[in-house]
Amino acid sequence: MNRFKGQTVIVTGGATGIGFAAAKLFTIEGANVVIASRDEQNGLRACNELKEIGGQPLFVQTDISDEGAVQHLMNRALEQTERIDVLVNNAAMFYESEFLKETTDRWRAVFDTIVNGAYWCSKYAADAMVQRNISGKIVNVSSINGYRALQLSSHYNAAKGALDQLTRCTALELSPYGIRVNGVAPGFIDTALSVIGGVNELETEQFQQYYVQQRKIPQARAGTVDEVASVIAFLSSEASSYIQGAIIPVDGGLSITF
């Protein structure tokens, strides 16, 4: 398929994990992909991989917790392709922390990346879409943590919950301009964020016994980045033309159990 031929797609946190899987799928389907990442080495590596499959990607080193850096990202994308059709707000950060031992600076850092970063990216990308009369799409990569509690991650859970509400509110306000905003809420996905303290939580005995053997996850396995990327692409395509403000779980059924 060539669903995104000629379109410009910006993916934040696009150098690794879910972001890179999405960037690769958009490239395969004809898009001009702009990868935003704080990590220059991974960003350049990701671009080289996309070039090997025929893409013409652009890497912009970006800390989306900085509004000025976000403006620079959007300007570089427009200079390169003169349009923005799709924005994927994927960049995030996570670390384990007890609530009573959390620090204000670390709490703010999580919100600045997940919430404020998505706000600034959405604002400037949507403005570019409106000015060019483009019926664009914004997809926010949230988490089932946005509406379920998990120990040692109050900062991340709260930020993802705020991102979900940002998804709904921007979907409402941008709809008159023909811009659709939706989200995906991954569950346990095998990415770098699965490694905590040098241990991949998906490989621990606790995960295998509770989530797999006891089928707390009905599909009895973790998900892959490609499975999330396919839903991101669906929400960015005309196949989802009547979906607005939705947040779709991609979790193997985890969020329907108790």
C-alpha cells in the first residue's frame, strides 16, 4: 500500500522503539518522515535505516520539553517538504520512583516531555496544517497507565492521563479545521522502556507467571512495536476517517481484566 505517498509525517521519539517502528511503516507506505529525538546517534542511525528502504528521512535533534526546540522542529520540517500531514506524539520518559521520594524536578521533567511536549508539538503542527488547509492527523501515544494505577510510576501515570485528556480536548477544538486527533494506549510492549534497572520486566518470573501463565493478559504475551505502529498508521489514514478523540488500547486485552 501507499497510503501516505507525498505526505509529511513527524514522529517524536522516532529513533527507537514504537516511534521507529511507526517511522519505518510510514516510510514503506510512501511518507516523507521527520524523526525528532534528543539522541543524535540513534536519530542518525534511524535515518540511515530508513534510507536503506528507499526513504528520504529528515532527522532533527529535538528536546520537545523546550518550546523553542519544537518550533525549530516544525520549521525544519516545513523547509524540507512545505507541509505537515501527520504528527505522532510518541516521545516519553519513565523511571521507577516511590511517590513519597519523588522530586519536583523529576516530576516536572516527565510532564514536560509527555504533556507539554505533546502540547507544543500539536499546537505548532496544527497551526501549520490550518494555514495550508491540510486535513491533518495527530496521534498521541499514551498508555493504559493513563487510566489504570501502577506502583512506582505516579509521575508517568498522571502524565499519560493528562495526555489522554489533551487528546480529547484537541480533537474537539481542531475538528472544525478537518484535523483528526486520536491516541493509542499500549500495554506491555517489548521496548527499551521494558528494561528497568538493567532487567527486562517482560522476562521476569513474576511477569511470566502473572501476565502470561495466569492470562492477566488474555493473549498471554507482550506486544511488539510493529503491532502498535500498525494502529498508529491506521489512525493516521483515511481508513479511520470517522474516528475522532478515541484512545485505542493496544494491550492484548490487559485493560479488560481485573
